[in-house]
Amino acid sequence: GLAAWPGRTHAVPSFARQTGKSCAACHTVYPELTTYGRAFKLNGYVSQECEQVADAASGSTRLEIDTLAPLSAMLQVGETFVKTPEATPLAAPDGDKHGAAAFPQEFSLFYAGKISPIMGAFIQMTYEQESGAFGFDNTDIRVAKLFQVGGTDLIVGASANNNPTVQDVYNSTPAWGYPYAGGNESVATQIESLGGSVGGLGVYAFWNNLVYAELSAYRTAAQGGQSMDAPDISGYAPYFRAAVQKDLGKHALEIGTYGIALNTVPDQEDPSLAPRDKVSDVAIDAQYQFVGDEHIVTVKGTQITEKQKWNYSQPFGSTENVNDSLTTLKVNGTYYYERMIGASVGIFQTTGSTDAVLYGPSNEFANNSPNSNGWIAEVNYVPWYNTKFTVQYTANTKFNGGTSNYNGADRNASDNNTIMAMAWLMF
């Protein structure tokens, strides 16, 4: 179905309680980070102004924690409609064919804040309507230390997390990218799809408030029934990230690259006998941000190019080609007036190789192609910094390779257009 399930957020009030600063210090409007918010995350979530419980032994601090536990919660409720109903209900057995109310659409509990003077965490547990259960969501536990090198600042840190790019500080990468809730349902690359099914550890450095670099490695770490469609990674999947940023008063600019390479093991019974499928993603991204007293503008985008070598899948008939490719593009812009009234618009595009098996009629693709494109527009009202009301419209101009009759049953791309109304509450 095409019910628009929510994205993720890392704007939680426990950070505000810990730092003694308003949400507006770290965010334009959540979840977009400001320059201060990016620095707070890179330094390990440890800045604080609240009262501490501390203990010192032999002249060294052995305990330093907040008197108030860094706990928060998030609630999303909404209603989503699809333009033309499918043959069966989309979202719930007792909903109509156009969709159903989601109450809650998502409910999350967070531990978000300082653990020790150099360690902090963002840990999210989420109940989703789709699964009807709680499970681990985006998690980032990090250690960071600030050094002075040649009269310049150098932050060195390490991150343990469960979603490539969840540790990133820019809103151009997949984990924190637009749309922050809802969106399209076209074919995605691996780096956009691994969240919750992997575990990773990496190191990073941020030099002179200018250059960021990271190297990480991920392994399969599926939890229970979650992410069962995710590939089983053979060994470790290396991940890299590099970016250059420049802060110019109210303006901030970033340009960078990131990527991951993984060998997958389709033969679950005896992976030692299976040749590996090889998938590599390489992306470029950029972000511009203006934060004024009344006006806020953010423009950002990313393009991910995936190379696929089906050493296992093609001989066993799961793909037509040995080599395929897939490219996704997302570009969007957001404007807010006084952080209260805002609007966003973005385009999305997926293009890829023609493959009669992978994207054949039996999988409801037209022209043996994954090509899809469209646009997303939304308006937001933020009466308080921790409360957001959203109306979003998603238009599909091409879907699963076609504009009309893409599934062989007279369903057009525009039939999948959706409108969603949602309340997003943080407390």
C-alpha cells in the first residue's frame, strides 16, 4: 500500500532540558539542525547547564550525570488518503480503501543526552502502527573529545549506531532527509534501506569547523521480525563520509560525499557455498542554510548511485542481468517565517537499468524499469517549538517504470498520489 509512514526525528526536549537552551538553538524547526546543533551532536551530546550529580575519587571525576534523566517521548497521529483506491484496503482491515486513521502513527520513547563527560547517546524505542509492536529505532551512541592542534579545533570521536547516516549532522543524507514524515514509495538504494537491520562502529574527525571525515563498518544485526527483507551482509560493509562546510554568520554551506559497499549472502542455509552479490553506493550531497531573525531558508539535495553485481542472483534466475545500476535523486527547499509558518517542496527521481526479471510485470513494473519520479509539497504550522502540524501532498508523475497501466491492471502513476495530515508532538 501507499499509506505514508513517518520518518524519524532527533529533536527531543531532553536535549533542551540538559543544555538549558531552547529548541531553536539546535534546530531551525525540528528536525533540521543549525550550526550549534551540529556542533552539539559532533561533541557527543554532552553539553549541559542543568544540575549534576558528581563524584570524584583520587582527584578524578568518576561520575557526572544530570539530576533529571534525559528522557523524552514523541507522538505522531495522522490520516492519509490515496487518490485512487487499490482492490484491497491500504492501511487497516477496518479502514476504507482510501486509507485509515493512524492513532498513533508512531510513538517513541527516547534516552537522549549525556552519559558521561565525554559520552552521550540518542536511543529511540518506537511503536509503529504498521508492526503493532515496540522495537529499536534510530540509535547513535558516541564518544567525543575536543583537542587543540596548531591553534585550531579538532574534534575526534567514535559512534556506534544502527543506520548508516543516522550519525550524520546534515539533513541532506537519508536518515534525516526530507520528507521527515510520509514520502514516496519508489525503489530505494541499499544505503536508504538498511536502518534497523545493521550495527556499525566508526570513527570521525572534524577539523577547524571546516572539514569532516568518517570511516565506519557495518554488520547484519536484524532484530526479531524487523527488516526481514534486508540483505545478510557477508563480513563487514565499509562506510565512508567526507564533507566540507563553511559558516558565514547567518549563512551555512556544506558539500560532501558518502557511500557504502556490501557483499550479501542470499543462501541462508549455507552461506559458505554461495557467491556474493556485490552492491556499492556512492553519493554526493549539498546543503545551504540561512537562519535570520524572521526568515529561515534551507535548500539541500543528494544523489546516490548504486552499482549492483548479481553474482548469485543472476545464475539462479532472480535477475536478468549480471550488472545493474540504480540512481536516486532528492532535492528540496524549506522556508519558515518566525519558525512558525513554513512550507517545503521537493522532487524525487529514481532511474535504473532495464531488467526483465527484477522489474518485470510479475512485480508490477512497466517497461522492465524501476524509473519513478514526482514531487512532494507540504505546509507546516509550529505554534510551539515542540509541536508541529503538517499537511503534505505527494504527486507521482511516473511510478515503477510507467505513467499509465504500470501494473498491467490499469493503475496509473497518479493513482498513487497521497495527501496526509499529521500532528507531531514532542515532550
